[in-house]
Amino acid sequence: MVLDNVLDENRHVNNVAYVQWMQDAAIAHATSVGGTAATQAVGATGMARSHHIVYLRPAFAGDRLRLLTWIATLRQARSLRKYQFLRLDDNVALATGETEWVFVDMATGRPRSIPPK
């Protein structure tokens, strides 16, 4: 449920909250499917390179939201994760987003190829 502490001066959900929710969902999803453990096991981590959000309708205090996320593409050292924010009461899409993640070697800080499954 959307709380007052994530609202902006217009009483809509602040854009920073969407980015935080996207990151939280990405980490939760990666952890739930074993991706976080597998990444750490090879001495790597995922780092956000860019975020893009399209706001379709505002979300307000009290709205109940569902955030869907999935990996759309994997290529060499990068992946593109997509998101969709839905209002539960009427299933209306409020925003869509995507984050480009880079697979990075923790020792060198440099991108490296994502290992095969």
C-alpha cells in the first residue's frame, strides 16, 4: 500500500520511490531464483547502468500496487529488466520501466560476460 512518506508535493508517488521499488523487486526476484547466490559465487555483482520509467497515471496514498518484473534480454555482460506497475483495485497500468544491468567482476570493477546457466 502506498504510504504518505513516498508522496511528492503534488501528493503523487515520487519518482524516487519508483526507482527504489524497481531495485527492490530486481533484487528480490534475482534472490528468489538463485541468481544472487550464483553471481556472488563467481565473484561478481550486478550494477545498474540506467533506469527508464514511463509514467502513465499517478499513484496516490492508499493505492495498492503490484509490481511485475522480468528479464527481457541477456547479452554478454548486460541484461535488460522490465517492470510494470499496476493498481490492484482496477488492474490499471500506472507506469512501466526498465533497468539496464551490467554484470561486473567484484575484484576488478570491470564488466564481464554473464556465465551460461
